[in-house]
Amino acid sequence: MIPVSEARTRILSALHPTPAEIVPLAEAWNRVTAAPVHARLTQPPRDVSAMDGYAVRADDATLGARLRVVGAAPAGHPWVGVLGAGEALRLFTGSVLPDGADGIVIQEDTNRDGDWVGITEAAAVGRHIRRAGQDFAAGDVLLPAGKRLGARDIGLAAAGNHPWLTVHRRPRIAILATGDEIAMPGEPIPAGGIVSSNSHALAALVRAAGGDPVVLPVVADDRAALMAVADAVAGMDMLVTTGGASVGEHDLVQEALGARGLKIDFWQIAMRPGKPLMFGQLGPVAMLGLPGNPVSSLVCAILFLVPAITVLVGLPPAPPPTMQARLGASVPANDHRADHLRATLALGSDGGLMVTPFPRQDSAMLRTMAQAAALVLRAPNAPALAEGAAVEIIRLDSAGL
């Protein structure tokens, strides 16, 4: 068995970002840029007003001065002409500053009387003016390559006049549940069978991480049927299986796909839950074999599948983000496998995070996985810890769960 960190490193080092594609701006959210995004214009394109008020020459707009209003320039309707001595031009937020003006007096600092405006606070050169290019200039890099696009990034790209963006293609992740006992939700359940939760949970996790899940039909414990999977996943970026990766005589995934060219990198990790995890290559398709137990499957997906998708979508390889919390209950000493305890989160009396593992950690108990807010990370051979001790955790909301 190999350590968790080594397994993750070996998986991530075998993967590469997907090719680039061009998508409409409206479809670019949560995608990763495959090329820098440069501004196609200058913003603002000209000096504009930051407030409602009057464009003036600062030397004229002294306290108590009266200026003649020569017109108005609503936003989008620049005034044509040069502002002369003793003149003012009515402006609004976003209005273009006229030639000849070097200051703005806000509306609250004036008294309007027909075609005249009185100044109740003197103007200053440059005050309330947004200079041309204050935000960015044409050619500036607005977004670097390798940036996952959030709502603010989409807005910035739009302001830079980009209707399309070049991003990495969403990785196509095939998800395969195996086993004679497996039925999909709503289907007849065989005697001694169970309903498959893994395929649907993993598909949701793949979407959250930025991939496109392709849920394959359940495959029974049949060598020929499993061998046919190699053809079904042609064109995928990764195959994720659940079940069939252990040591029982019916766990046929390695044998059947091995006959179709599967090259195993490693199998079995020193962790709990999730020891029977394997990784390899099925031709050009990366293959990640997750355990069949639903909790083990999800924990392994958090630790390995989400980071793998992160690389595929074009981001740097990285482990799941962790943080510190204090134990809300004591935990016993750990054995030789890294442990990942499902736990709740709450605020302590001092405002810090308190994490409390569930008393039972059976890997088939999906309900507690759904109720959990975090995984408590316990290193191999870690000593017993008392309530209040500091521990490292993975918040499940940060993993897309």
C-alpha cells in the first residue's frame, strides 16, 4: 500500500489539461482560460464624470461664482464644442467631459437658476473625473491563462469587449458502476441487491469540479461485459469505476480491462475509508477505480478525482484545500492507515471552528456522509487527541459537496 500523498502525486503527474475551445461568454462561467484575455478597448474610452453635476473650468468655478449653463450631455450623448470661460455643462454619471473642462462640481454643491448655476463649493482640477484608461487600456491583460472564471471575471471580459473566450474543454468523465447486485434508482432491485448511489453522487461531483459526466449503464460481474467497456469509453478523458477493484473472486475490473490494455500504475492505498483504489491507463484514457462502498467512493473522489479534474480543466495540480479546527470530542490513536473521519462543524464559544466526528464511521453509511460538513484528517499512527486539540480538516463545501 502506498501513502495518500504519493498516490495523488502519481495520478496528477499522469494527466494533462484538455485542449482549448472557443465558447460564448455566456457559457464561460467556471471554465478555465486557455489563453490570456486582452482588453480590446480602453475603459473608459474618454474622460467621464463620476457624479451628477456640472463640467467647469476650475479657475472659473470659485465659491460664489455664477456660470452660464450652455447645455447638457447625458451619458451616451457627448456635447460637441469647447467649454469657454464662465460656462458650465450639465453632466450625469458616465457623461463624457467636454473639451476645455478640467473639473466637475457635483449637483449638491450648486444652485440652479434657469440658465445659470451658482457654485456653493469651489471646484478642484480633476475632482470627480474618471480619466480615460483609468480601469484598463486596450491591449492590457485582463485575465491570465489558467484562470477559473467567476462572475467578476465574466464581467471584466465583457467590459473588455469579448463576446467569446478561449477556454479548456470540459473533461469528459465516464462513470461506471459494476456488480451483479447493483440497480439504478427506480429499477427493479435483484434479490440481495442494492440501489446504486455512487454513479449519481460522482456525476454531481464531476459537474461541480468542472467536468462533463457520462454515466454508463451498470455492468454486471461478467468478464466479456467489462471488456466491452474499453470500447464504450473511447474519446473520454477519464474512466471512473466503482466496485470490482478489491480482492474477491468476482472483482473482475483489473482482469477484464487488463485484457483490453489497462496498465495499472498502483492499486491499494494506506487509507481509510478507501483502501482498494487503483489508477492506470486504458490506452489514452486515464482510469481511476474507486471502492464500491458509497462513503469510500466519495472520500476517494474528494482526495483524488476532484484534484484530477482540476488538472484536466487547466489548473495547477494541488491537493484539496485544508484548514485548522478544534476537536469537539476526543479521538483514539490511529493505526497504520491515514484516516478520514466524517464530522460536523460548529462555532465554538470563542468563535473558532469546532469539528466533531460521528461516533460510527462505517463506510456504507451514506446518511452520515450527507450530514457531514468536514473530513478530519488523521495521519498514520497519529496519537490519541483530547477534545479541544487542533486538527486538520477538509471542508466538504470546498470540495463541491
